[in-house]
Amino acid sequence: MPTDSLFQPLAQAGASANATVAVTLNGQPLQVPVASSVAAALLAAGVKRFRNSPVSGDGRAPYCMMGVCFECLLEIDGVPNRQGCLVPLEAGMAIRTQDGMRDLLAEARNPALALAQAVEAPHGV
Ligand code: FES
């Protein structure tokens, strides 16, 4: 099944159109366009696989870009299961793709992590 992204960047005007920030993705340096969220920046940089499906192992990528589908889960700065579409992009972020589903047991063992994720997902999922 083709996995080409349907997200296309809008044309931007001005000096900020080509502005980038440095992050790492799976330990490799990556320049990404300045964007409002981590997911938007990675998509604009051409990243097509954010995580793997726990059922089929197929690559998954952002779908809704508004915190509903959870297809954008990433490990960001050592914190797993963060919704890339809800996390503001910052220079120097260490981003890793994820395999499988959320580790709910890890979240239960770390209340601070669960709280941080609850703040990112205001609908309480
Ligand atoms: S893209 Fe759907 S929750 Fe992030």
C-alpha cells in the first residue's frame, strides 16, 4: 500500500520560509523547517514513519494533526508516547520513532509522565 503523505506544505512568504532548526531523529542530526509542532516539522522534512503498528508492524504517520488519532506517537527528549502533533517544536529536541502501542504500565509507574501526556491530550485520552 502506498504511504506517500497527503500533507503538503503551504507556500510561505518572507525570510521565515526557509528557516530550519536542528533536532535529532533516532540519533541522527536532522534539519527541520520551523513549524508549530514536531509532527508538522517532521512531515515537512519528509519523514514518513513515526511508529509501527502493534498489529501489523506497518509504518504509521500522523493522520488528524489535532490530537485524536494517536498515529503520531514519538519519543521526545526521552519521554515516550508523546503526540507529535501536540508538542511544540524546539531546537535541539531528541526525537525517536516508536514501535508498537503506548506502554500504559510505564505511564502508571511514572505519574509525572502520565500528567505530562494528559496535558498534551486535553480530551483525556
Ligand atoms: S496526528 Fe492524530 S493525534 Fe497526532
